[in-house]
Amino acid sequence: MFDNLSERLRATLHRVRGQGRLTEENVSDALREVRMALLEADVALPVVRGFIDRVRVRALGREVAVSLTPGQALIKVVHDELVSVMGEANEGLDLKTRAPAVVLMAGLQGSGKTTTTAKLARRLKEREGKKVLVASCDVYRPAAIEQLRTLAAEVGVAFHPSDPSQDPVAIAEAAVEAARRRFVDVVILDTAGRLHVDEAMMEEIRRIHAATQPVETLFVVDSMTGQDAANTARAFHDALPLTGVVLTKTDGDARGGAALSIRQITGRPIKFLGVGEKSTALEPFHPDRVVSRILGMGDVLSLVEEVEQKVDKDKAARLAGKLAKGKKFDLEDFRDQLEQMQRMGGLAGLMEKLPGAADLPRGVKSQMGDVEVRRMIAIVGSMTPRERRFPDVIRGSRKRRIAAGSGTQVQEVNRLLKQHGQMQKMMKKMSKKGGLAKLMRGRKGGGGMPGLPF
């Protein structure tokens, strides 16, 4: 998300950064570019106007004028105002109520409510230790109930059975009562997709809301709809007391206008982002971190949290122990590292969270995607166990066989072997200098993974 906006803003602000003095003229030129970038990102016009006016006042004010580096001061102003537009800080779910806490999911058809219900259930179960029950009140869409039943089994949470012949309000009430009997902490109610202009359907969800008294009513919206997402959220909020928004399919939206518009238009915070199809692909929305990524400043906090959650610490410990004993970093270890990286969104996903990485040339970034990581894993997978343990035996005919088996070229096999060799040297140096021991001492506090191939 934000790829196009990020590129335009960084280019504009980079030109301003070199200015020794900011004048009304060069500030106006820069803000004209920023305005165009925001509009192209499909940010709502009233939001753009308010943002530009506030930045202009601050940019020409004393805080920037007296700065030794006025260009950098302007970047800080843009950063602070973008954070302000999106809501200052992450607002999590407020589940402080007598159990079971009810979370009601609302939204248009096809916005991703059912998959988001399962993702949220998994997150509450794994990250917050909650006992969760999910129920489908969607009696209109074929197989909606079965879809949620399947997803509930996949993420390991309780499912309350329902039937298309039942009244949605009765389903919701029965699910809450079942949760109370089973001492469940959180009930998530998935509802049918509906248009805000469909008065009968809106009346139905109002009745569900009145019957269950949810502590959270989340509007699930597809980010690809741009500023229409914000307008639809406002219309729903006028009819239903929303407490927050979940933006889905953000991994496929290069513009990001919805994220920049929703808070200002609806007054409701974005609480989560859907960042992929997997049941783990739901992230809390942190405005400050998102803005840092947009402006190319990285997002080290999110990177650390991701490593904490997704790195196999036992494998990391075994590898560190192996290298500490003087054993070589072989291609089996290399593949483990690639697979760990893939779980964290690939090298591109890691790099976008590192400060300065956004300024890398497009050609370099294009080699860091999931496709490249999968290709490397396939190459290693085409080797025999002996070749993975002893890479030095891989010569001409073996390289041709490995390339044919992985659907790649011999040059790609050579490149992988070269990358492995460089990593092997790095690991050897670390073990000699006691770097691995230091790494493992740091890891006792819950940290990291020895070595990544970049």
C-alpha cells in the first residue's frame, strides 16, 4: 500500500531537503506536488485541502523558519500532519466488559468480512489468550455459514452452528447465550453484506446490534475502493454506531487513499489492516509507523514485532549452537533462513521496514519479492541431501540437473551458490568474533534470527 504516494512524496520532499532557506514560493511549489500526489492516491478532496492548509501554515511559521535545516523541518511537519490525519496512535479493541464481549462485523458484500472474522479470532486467541467463538448471521449468501465453519476450524476457535432458515437476530442471540454457557471471552458475529441504502437490511443489523449490545462494531471495507470506502463508512456510521474500521486487501492497493481519508471523514479510527489472504495477515494500524514507511523512514518497531512472532526460535538456537561449534553454514540452513524470511513477507516486506531502503533503485527492489525467494527455495529443494550439506560438490552437470529440476537457469543456481558462500563467510566471522554468543545472549530476551540473506 502507498507505493505510488510514497514515491511521489519522497521525490518532492527530497528536493526541498536541499534548500538552505524556505520561502513562500518554494513551499508552495512543494505543496502543489504533495497535493497532486494525495489526489492521485485517491484521498478525499476535503481531507487534502485541510492537510495542505495546515502544512502551509506550519511550514511558513516560526518553527520551520528558525530551524538550522528548514528542509528537514518541513519533512517533520508533513510527517506530523499525516499522522494527525490518520489518527495519532493505534486504537485497539476495547474488550473491557463482562464476558462475553461481542464484536459485530458489518460492511458491503465482498469486502472480506468472513475472512476478517477468522483472522481477528485467531489474533485474539494467539496474541491475547482469549477464548473466542464465531457465528455467522449471513443467511443470504450461499455457503457463507459453511465458509466460516471451515475457517473457524482452521484457526482453532469455537463455531456456533446456524442455518439459513433462521432469523439473523435469533442466531446472534443464541450465539451470545452459547458463549455465556461455555465461558467464552469474545463472540465475533459475522453479518451479511449490505448497502447502506437498503433500509430493510440496515434495520436488520440495527436489530442485531440492539439485541447483542456489542462493545465493538467494526466496519470492514475494501481499500481498493479508494475514497468511496470513506464515504461508505460514513454512511454506515450514520445508521449504526461504528467503533472502528478494518481496511482489507491493502496488499493490493498501491494508492492508500482510503487509509488517509477514513478517520477525517468518519471520525472512526482504523483499527486493523488486512495485508494478505493468510489467516495471520491482519495487522494493527499504527498511523505513526505507516507514515514513517510512506516517507521512507522505515518501521523498525513493526519489524522487531514481526521477528518476535514469526521467527522459529528453536531453529535459530540450533543454528547458532551449530555454528558456535565450528560447523559450516550449509544449504539446509540457508533454506531455513529463506523460509523464515518468507513467513515475514519476503525480503521486500523486510526491506520496506528498514530506514533508507525505500530509496533503493527499482531494479534492486524488484529482485526482493516473494517470487525471488520462492525461486531460491526451489533451487535448494532440487538438490540432493548430500549437495545441500556439501555445496562444494556442485559442479557443471549437477548445476544443470538442479536448474532443470527447479525450472531455473544455471546462472540462477550460480548466483544462489555465490550468495550462500557470502553468507557462510559472514557466519564464520561472527562465530570467530563471538558474535553468535552475543546474539544468543540477546535472544534470551526473546530476539532474533542469526543472519538473513541480504
